[in-house]
Amino acid sequence: MDDITHQQVTALSKQGAKLHEAENYAGALKKYQRAWELLPEPKTDLEAATWILTAIGDANFFIRNFQAGKDNLTKAMLCPDAIGNPFIHLRLGQCQFELGNLDKAADQLIRAYMGAGKEIFDDEEPKYFEFLKTRAQAPPNGW
């Protein structure tokens, strides 16, 4: 990616993050989507694609568009360093849960737990961790 495009993508991503922090998820989504559009092909080969698609999927989650969240986070898994990222697994698992795809939700949520421990669920609705406990064996030291 050339320097100008990189600067534009970074600026749009920062603007999106500020809107996200202000809980303006629809506004954040527009900034993130514009950043995504600027990425050169093949987009999924770029590290920037990982965090942009994750940000898009996260915004989708907060506006309760779980199908779009699942789609974007699944696409993020094709990008560099996404597999094994606890946050991406968490959000993807939550979207799968909300869509009723419980086996897929459990798979992603256990990946999040294995990568980051119980703490990754601390700021999330308790239902996700409670669900995980019904689908996974407790670790030796307990939950």
C-alpha cells in the first residue's frame, strides 16, 4: 500500500475509533467501511485488513447487525494474524450466539477464553460466559 493510502486508511480508522468510543457505531461503521474501500487488492493479504474488518464487525455487533458482524469477522479470519486473536474470536462467537449458531458460538468463545482467559468476558454481558460454561469442561483450577 502506498504512503498516501496508508495515511488515509489510518486517519479514517482513527476517526472511526473516536466515533466508536462515543458510542456512535453507525458513524464509526461509515469511517471503517471507507477505510476498507481504500485498501488495495488483495485486501485480505494486508495486516490493515485484519483490524479494519474487526472494527467493522465490532461496530456491526454494537448496532445488533449480527449477520453482518459474523460475515465481516469471518472474513477477518482470512487476514494476517487473525486466527488466535482472542478479541476476534470473542466477537465472532457472540455474533454466532445471537444468530442461534450455538456450536459455532461455543467454538469461537472457547478460543477467546483459551487465548485470554476469563478476563476477556469481564466487560461483556454475562450470558456469553455462562453459555460457554455449559459447552466446555471447567479448567483444572475452575472457572
